[in-house]
Amino acid sequence: MTIHRRDYYEVLGVPRDADAAAVKKAYRKKALEFHPDRNPDDPEAEERFKEASEAYQVLSDPQKRAVYDRYGHEGLAGRGYHGFDDVGDIFDLFGDLFGGLFGGGFRRGAPRVRRGDDLRADVTVTYAEALAGVTKGIQIARVELCPRCRGTGAEPGHPPKACPVCGGRGRVVRQTGFMRLETPCSNCRGTGQVVLEPCGLCDGSGYTRTTPRLEVEIPAGIDDGQRIRLSGEGNDGSALGFRGDLYIVCNLEPHPVFRRNGQDLLVDLALTYPQLALGAKVEVPTLGEPESLDIPAGTQIGTVFKVRRAGFPQVGRGRRGDLLVTVAVAVPKRLSREQKRLLRELQDTLDKEQGV
């Protein structure tokens, strides 16, 4: 499946001949507009923030820009470029562009902003529930910021201190001959801070495990494998970040009578030979009350009748699918003598008509 990605020049709102200064100015404007601190709990703003940062990373680099101008997104992908997965990576790379805004919280070595992981939960839905919609109670296991230390890992009243090894920068530099190597500080693991008095509730991890129970609205028309996104119900991120999302995957329980094809409900209807030959008025099962159906004389096996608007609704819309009834023949396993005699007489007359 091809994922549509907007043109980088369109994302930043600059012409294709824009110089480096114009690109930088446009990115700073977009980044501040969609900055996570200005748009808490807004996943769409986060995606726009990452999209603008991805565009700036390419258009501010002469080599990447040249590849993009000539080959587009496919050219960059072929050279291993895939954009940003984590907002924290953006702050590490471009944090200086934001100056002192938002408390200057994204300097290298400051606490890293990290969005929490997304979670998945599966629910089973019956045909009747998928037809009308249902509320399901689910229990999930997730990680939340420690309510005592709010994710710092430090006992209240004893805030984290600047790491004495890296001086709070989060990175250390080693000089070997002519080689200068900069690596994350092993003492503070790149955070720039150390905890001297660990939180008594989370033992300094900054997180606790919980199993909240949530009520999930399953909309009418939901199909097998479809997902429902609950924004902000995933794992907590860093103290400066925000939660991931929870994705509810719906599994449609097989039905002993019906099948499903998109919005249409499918059923096989077994009729006797006389009903097919002579015509009949029969009742057809649905997920609600039975529907009356006229079977014309001479109906053939495999004929499909349509009962309009007896299928599933389209999620979020009023339009409903149909009930498609496929005709089959019901062959009796046992016959009385009289029934056998009558069938033989019928067969004899049919054979004579066909010249057998």
C-alpha cells in the first residue's frame, strides 16, 4: 500500500527556489505552531510537527534537497532516509531553533520528551452487536507516570541534580589522538541528571504499572479486523511528553447461520423442490425479525434474492447494506412409501417430456 506524503515545499509553505534562510524561518513558524507544548493531547498536531521537521531536515541539507528535487520521496527512501519516529529526536536535533520558548526545555542534555508507546487490546463482537453497536468494558495493563514523583524518579523534596560526570549535558567527549568521539553519558544515560534520593513508590523508575478498566463504544457496522483508536489511553511517555494511544482491534465472532461481505449480510436458504418448482412464500432469517420473501415458480438453485437494508450500516453513516439470500435445495434424507411413489410418478412424467 502506498502512503501519500505531502510535498516538503508545500508542508513548509515555501517556493522551490527558497534559500536556506527562508526555509529555516518557515520551519520555525510551523514548528512553533504545532509544538507539543502548545497542543497537549493533540496527536494530529504532533504529526504536523514531525512532518514539518522532516521537511526541514531534508530541505536544509543541500545533498538531501538535491536528491529530493530530482527523485522525490522515493529517492530519499532508497537512500535510507525515513524521517522521525520520536519527537524527542527532533528536539535533540533542532532544539536550538526554539530559543528560550517553552521554558527552554529542549536543550541537549535536558530531560528528553518522549511520547508513550501505543497499546493494543482485542475485543470479540457478535453479529448482533456489530449490527446495532455496543459498549464493551475492557481492562488493560499500562505504564503510567508515578503519581508520587510525576516521572522524575526522585523522592519529593529531593529533585534530580545535574550529572557530575557530564556536567548536565548528557554527553561526554573523548579525545583519542586526532579522533574526537562524543557519546551519551553512561552515568546518567544521556539524561544529564542523576537521582540521589529515589522515589519510595516507584523505586526511582518514574513509572508504575496499572490495570484500568475502560468503557469502549463499538460503533454500529464495525467489521472484523477494524480498529478503534482511543487517544491518550496508551502508556505514559516521559515527564515532559504525553501518552500514546490505545488501539482496540475488533474480532467478529463467526455466526452459525450468517456470513458477512462488507456491509452485506449473507445467508443460504434451503427450500424443497416443490417450493422451487411451484413457487412459495417463505420467511427468511435476519439478525432481527424474519422477513417475508416471495419465491417465484421455477426458481433455480443458486438464485440470489436481495432484502434491501437488512445488512450492516456503514460506520458513522446511516446507509445500510443488504441481506443477500442464496437459494439451495433441501433434499430429505428419509421418505415415506407414498412420497417415494409420488416422486417416481413425477420422474416418469419428466422423463417422457424430455424423450428419455
